Amino acid sequence: MKALSKENSPIVIHTPSGEVITEIIGRAKETGTSTLHSLAHVLIPPGKSVTPHFHKMSEETYHFTKGKALMRVDGEEKEISAGTSVLIMPGQVHSLINHTHLDVEFYAISAPAWQPDDSYPSNHS
């Protein structure tokens, strides 16, 4: 059994746009070597964002656990709050902006498991 937690994950990514991504379940040995899905915790501090991007292979679900943010998927914009889940299909350009004074937190589930070479920047949101 692999019992993994956000607090013990050795894989923490700090992006230039301000995201703090902690991989909990994923392809790495330290996160279980899962290839069919991955799980990451994402923290977006006030005024920071997830830059517009898309994935050619992975579909994602973002499940929000804290705060409110402006989510964009293929040009559609919606205010998202804790308790809401958003489905993002391969090829859909998505981004998120924390325009509040509180942290936003969500879990990102990807299938197949996320890998860096399946994230593509986009100039569109």
C-alpha cells in the first residue's frame, strides 16, 4: 500500500506565475509510480494565477477546497468557489486567477498521470 500525503511529498513546484504545486500521487518513484492518474495539491496565493495552458493527452479535474477564483476554460469564464469541481478535457485552454485577498486551494486529478511534456503554454484563455 502506498499512503502518501501533501505534507510529506518531496515534489513541490513553484511556478513563475505564483502557483505552488505539490504532487501527491504521480509517475515519480517518490509519489507511487502511477501512470494512469495523478493527484496534486495546488495553492494559488492572492493576486497570483495559473497561466493559460492545455494538455494534449491528459484530462483534468480541479476540485476546489478553499477560496474563490476566476476560472477560464476555452474562453468561458466563471467564478469558482470551494466545493466545486471543474472538468477540463484534453486540448481545452484553461487558466485561473486568484483576484481575492485569500489563498485558493484545489486538488488537480489528471488521467493519464500528468507529465511535464504534456503541458503547453497558450496565449489564449
